Amino acid sequence: MFKVAIIDDEKNVRIVIKKLLSILYSNCEIVAEIASIKEAKRLLPQLNPDIVLLDIELEDGNAFSLLKQLPQLDFKLIFITAFNAYAIKAFKFNALDYLLKPIDPSELQHAIDKAQKHVSNAKELKLLIDNIEEDKTSQIVIKTTNKIHFINLIDILYCQAEGAYANIITKKESILASKNLKHFEDLLSSHGFIRPHQSYLVNQLEINFIKNNALVLKNKVEIPISVRKKAEIILLLDS
């Protein structure tokens, strides 16, 4: 038996989630249906749920203010949100799960199944709160098949496509991430990373100079520039 708390100020959403969980899982106990930050702050420490489904915007505040006030984050958390590009990007940076409204049953089941298999995501949550608060992102969470890495963006030299995966080359190590290069391009393009070639994503801060059809990095590694991208890359680096 696993315990779930649902925190959403929309009663209909709580009803839908509760009904779906009762259909999908015979071993799920709904320990609370909560509509406010105030109520959640009081009840969560007492109820000790295994999984919390938490709406981003509640009637008396947002999810991040609640998480800051809780003494412990010893549960698995799944965010619920109407589409919010900034919040979703933050979740992806920190490898956290989220559900978009209206709730899709298969996505709910996938998120719950995944949450049951993993340990508490307290460290990822703390990083998310810090990034949201400071309105900037200095770290990214990179998942491999058996590890979770917390990497400073300034330590990433470049990323290289490896089929359906991406090899993240940092100043200290090489990490084969369980996401493809497009995933990292979406996350990092607004943080000074450029894609000079279909197989590479490069940290602009690590570029030393351009030589013929390659970017030469400070560590002397040469990253190819595709013919169709060369003019765009030169213009970008000159700006």
C-alpha cells in the first residue's frame, strides 16, 4: 500500500485524480485532498505520504513557497500545472515529473509508477526552489541509467549525440545521459550553448577560435561546423 496526497485548489481536478487512482491502483490510499498552502503545511508532516501530487498555483500561494516551508521533503513529488513554459523548463532542468491539465490517465499512471520506483527527490527539489527563487539556473540534473548527476552549467564543455542518448563532456568527466541531444539543446540554448552541427552542442564560453570549418575549444578539442550553419555561427559569435 502506498499513500498519496492530492494538493489542488480545483475540486474537480482532485475528484478526477482520486477516481483515476482508484481505478488504476488497488493498493493506493488517498490520505488527503488539500486545497491550500496553509492546509498542506499543517497536514503533510502529520500524514507522511509516499507521493504528493501538487498544483503549481494554489489559492493562497504557489508550490515553491510551500516546499520552502516544509521541514522535510521526504516524499516523491509530481507537479500538476496548466501550461507554463518557464515552470516546465525548470522541471526539465531538475529532472522532475509534472502533469499537464487536463490530467491524462496514462501520463498519471506513468508518473506514479516512476515515483514508486525511485527514492525521494529532495535534492532535485531543493535545486529547483533555488533556481526558481533566483530566477536563474546554474545547475542541471543529468540522469544516466543508474545515477543522477548535478552538474554546474559552467563545467559543461560540450554535448555530443550518441544515437538516442547524449554524451555530456564536462571539465572532469564524460556522462552518457539518458536523453537525446535535442533535449539538451532545448534546455541550454538560452544559457549560452550553440549547436554548430547536428551532432554537437557547445558552451560558447569554452570556444577559443574558429579554424576553417571547426570551433576550437580552450582544451584544443575541435568541434565541426556544418556548412549550412557556418554563417549563422560566425554571426552569433561576432555579436
